[in-house]
Amino acid sequence: MEGARSERLKQRRREEYDAKDKEVKRSAREDKRNWIEKRAAAAEKAAENGRNKELYSITKTIAGERRRQEVGVKTNRECLRKKCKRGCRDG
């Protein structure tokens, strides 16, 4: 949008961007809703079968109290980018 010269072109690109932005946000909300519904169904099934550990795990995940583990990024020398024990340089 920065490179557009005419106001009409800027306006048209802005409208296209806004439409795509709404579509992406709607899709993300729908995906999240579907994920929660699947996890809730799994939790109900675990509760019916008496699998309390699985039920607890699913409940924590849905509530957002579980943190995802960080995955280290390795450089081409097989050193972790953040914590390199052998003294490798990043890059």
C-alpha cells in the first residue's frame, strides 16, 4: 500500500486487505471453536471411562494453563541457537 500512487488504488487495496483480514480472523475463530469442541468431547469421554489423568490434562490445556515447550533452533553446526555449550557462534 505504501507504493500506491493514486488514492483510488490505495482505497481498493485497503478494501481488499480488510476483506482478507476479516476472512482470516473469522477462520481463526472457527478453528479455535472446533478445537475446543473436540477437546471437550475427549474430556467427556475420559470422564465417562474414569480416566482422571487424561481429563485433568485436557482441562488444563483448554484453560490455557499448560505452556508449550520451546523448541530450540539448531544452527548448521548442530548447536542450539540460544544456548550453545561448545562455544559455537550463531550463524
